[in-house]
Amino acid sequence: MANNKKNEAITARDVDFAKWYTDVCRKAELMDYSGVKGFIIYRPYGYALWEQIQNHMDKKFKETGHENVYMPMLIPQSLLQKEADHVEGFAPECAVVTKGGLNELEENLIIRPTSETLFCEHYAKIVNSYRDLPKLYNQWCSVVRWEKTTRPFLRGSEFLWQEGHTIHASEEEARKETLQMLEIYRSTAQDLLAIPMVTGRKTESEKFAGAEETYTIEALMHDVKALGTSHYFGQGFAKAFDVKFLNKDNKQEYVYQTSWGVSTRLLGAIIMVHGDDNGLVLPPRVAPIQVMIVPVMQHKEGVLDKAYEIEKQLKATGLRVKVDASDKTPGYKFADAEMRGIPLRLEIGPKDIEKGQCVLAKRLDGTKETYALNEELPNTIHQLLDQIHDEMYAKALKFRDENIRTAKTYDEFKEILNTKAGYIRMMWCEDDACEAKIKEETGATSRCIKEDEEPFGDVCPICGKPAKKVVYFAKAY
């Protein structure tokens, strides 16, 4: 069975989770380290995984009217400083260019940690009237944030992402855009990655620098982290950068702005949510290779020919398929496909060919079944992959729901935090001091305000004041 420890090259999760994560990243050839801390090399298999996410989301963005652009990677320091909260939030993470060639620069340049300022500067130049709105722009790029502690995909000094930046003529339209993009993120996690998310609004202390409101999707894994955020900026950036338009009443007005993004943290989430002691377990819809065909006794006449014939048949129906025709043993190939998380392994040998059949092995649970080699095989595999996706989502959802606990007193909160993993639901008075006390005394941070959940109490357990909001807390290591 796939949940039994077989791959000795990968540390068991319950022995050292951090080492297990790094082992999987490297043994599955998702990434390698470069000569600069926090700057990783995305190897072909890891980049292909990101491309699947990128292709899926890019289609969703374009279906909702967004256009791709590309902004420069360097930002003049004076431009970044125009929005006070924004620059204060990012200053500790900025990488600064002070020389161009052999010459000192007249002004320092910041390697983009994010691109709000660049988009605002551009919008101020091109927007004049309400007829120019909305502007629905997105870019795919990398950003640099100088992190002290780094971890492949989850926290790097450079990471790949998309960042959407839109401007609108009304607050209502901008708020609608913010929540629409959050829903695209949530549905992508569910429908593509088989990951159930907790969604909600960030508290004041945890929101994005310069935003009026920040919404988030979060996954429950060993490290509880925000995997996607969508921000409503109101008119704060517009006023700082003088982004105005002439409205229908022929009056000057500031635009309403949003920003939203997801990054290669999603790769880390896939690994942590679904992986096991033998390596990756990839959701079928995002897997770069959905079916690995392993010819058994491939030196025998007709075996490789049949393997390539099946590959062609499956590819014709849109499946991502590869034949492992290397000279390694079948056992090695089985273990390698398992470690790489390939959802289905198709085994075909001389006896299978004689009987007109093949064996399909599921990576998720290791079960094997025999299927006929006929015109129905592609449909059967499509159905199996959908079934695997549903099973993976159900498994992750069960784990998430079993690890959301409720605390009605502060003592109960601390007891749960010290003995259990996952989220803790608690009522909160919305006073920053209570949130700060929790963080200082326990190390737990507020993950999001769950505005769609009914209150289960009427006082804040920290201070005893009236409380109306349900907040999820967790330790993010």
C-alpha cells in the first residue's frame, strides 16, 4: 500500500517533518538550491507543476476580462515611498540596487517586492475619464523579498507569482472585484489542487500594507500560511499617486483600487497537504504527468510498441502521458513514479498483451486493478482520475475539519494550542490589544475573520468585552 514507508531516501514525516519536506522537494526533482540563499532553481518537473496552475488561472482571469501586462522589475526608491504604510510594510524586505555597471546611481532602485506603485504611476498617466475604466490588469513575474528564514516554495527571497492590479469607477465595483478574485482562488484550490481552504478577512494587524481590507485563502498543513490574498485598497493609493478620472457628472474623482495574488506557495501546499512518506501525491488535474506507462520486460518483442500505442491513444483524448522506456528495472520505475506522485501507473507486459489487458495502479492508495485494452480505456482513465481527485479532496477536507477546534475561554485556547495542531475558533472583540496579547503570549496569530459563521458566544475570552466576530487562530511556524 502507498501509505507504507518504502522509500528510504525520504525522511518519515513523523521523524522530521521539515526534513521530509526538503527531501520530497529535492528527490522528486522539483527544485535545487542556487548559490544565493533563498533563490532556488525551478527544475523542469517543478516548473511544469507551476505551469499547470498558471495555465488554469490565466484562463480564469481572461474569462473575467483581465489582461496580462508586464511591469519593470526596478522601482525608484522615491516612487515606493509615496504610500507611507506600503513602504513601511515592505522596507525590511527590500533588495536595493545602488550601482549601475561601475557607476553609483543618482537614486537607489528597489527590486520589486510587489508592483502596486508601478501600476499606480502607469494608471495616473493613461486614465482620464470614466470611459477609460475599469482597468483589469494582471502580470506573471517574480518578486524579491529578502527573507531571513527561507524554505523552498513556501518562503523564498525570490518567488514566482501573479499579481492583479485593477482600478474602478466605484467602490461597489472594486469590492465586487476583490471578492470575485478570492472566489477564483478558492475554486482553483478545490477544483484543481484538491485542497479545501479556509477563507475570510484578515484583521487590521495582519492585512496587506496599505490596504483597507485584505481577504485570504488558507490551507491547513504543517505550516498554516496564507496561500492567496485579495485586497481592497479603496482610494488610498489613488490619492498618494494622484490617479483621478472625470466621472459622469464631469467631476474629478479618485479611482477605487484592488490588488490580488497567488504564488508558488501553492506548490508547497500541494506537497504538504497531500504528500506521504514515499513522496509526492499529486492531484490528477494539476499533475504534469497523469499516467506513467511502465513496460514490463520491455526487451520482449512488441512490448514497447504496445506501450507507445497506448500512449498515443491516451494522449489523443487530452491525457498527459509518458512511457518510461529507460533501462532501469520495473521495480525502480514503480518506486520512481510513486515518489514523483504520478496519479496513475499503467503496467503492460507480454502476458498482459496476450490477454488484451493492462494493470492500473493508483498512487493515492496503492490499489491495482486490471482493465481491458480497448477503445474504452481512455474514458476509464478519465473517470479514474476524477475519482482520485474527489477522494483526495474528501481526505483533505476530513483532515481540515477534524483539526478545527473551538475555544470558549483563554485557558482552553492555550491548552488546545499546546496539545493539538490546526485552527482554533474563538470569539474576538476586534481590539488590537487582545490580538497582540495572544501573539505575544502563545505565538499564535489570527488567520482570518470568518464573517460567514454564526457567533457561538457574546464576549471576548481575553478581555471580557462584547464580541461579535469569529476569528480563526493558528501557529504559523
